[in-house]
Amino acid sequence: MSASRWPTSSSHPPRQEGNDVKVRVDPERCQGHTLCAMRAPDIFELSEIDGHSSVIKEEVSDDQQDEAVEAVRSCPERAIFIS
């Protein structure tokens, strides 16, 4: 299974209406900027130790896809992936 990535703010993943998508955070890339959690607080949580992000639930429903896309676009480290 390969993860898709949309690296710039001008590009974004296509919406997959009616289908859940999977979101993941690369822990090696995440630097704890917290932008993902600000954009999508129901999808991402931050570590109390170092501020790094992780997903609350890997599968994101159709109604949360826009938030997930915004999180991908806002990540300066390009650490968030949607598939």
C-alpha cells in the first residue's frame, strides 16, 4: 500500500466522496509545528512530551476529508500523508 502526498499548498488530493481515506503522520518528518491539529483537531493529537503529531484515528470519514486536506497543505515539513 503506497501513501499519496500533495506537497504544496497549490496542489491538493482529490476528494473521494463516499469513501473513507487513511491519514498518517511520518514521525521522522514531524517537527511539532502543531498546524495540523489546529486545522483538524478531530483527526490529529499532539504529544504532551514533544508536541509531535499523531493521528487519532487512521481512517477519516467523508465529512472530515476537507480538514485532512487542509492539514496536509498546512504542514511545513510535509509529514502528513493521505491514501
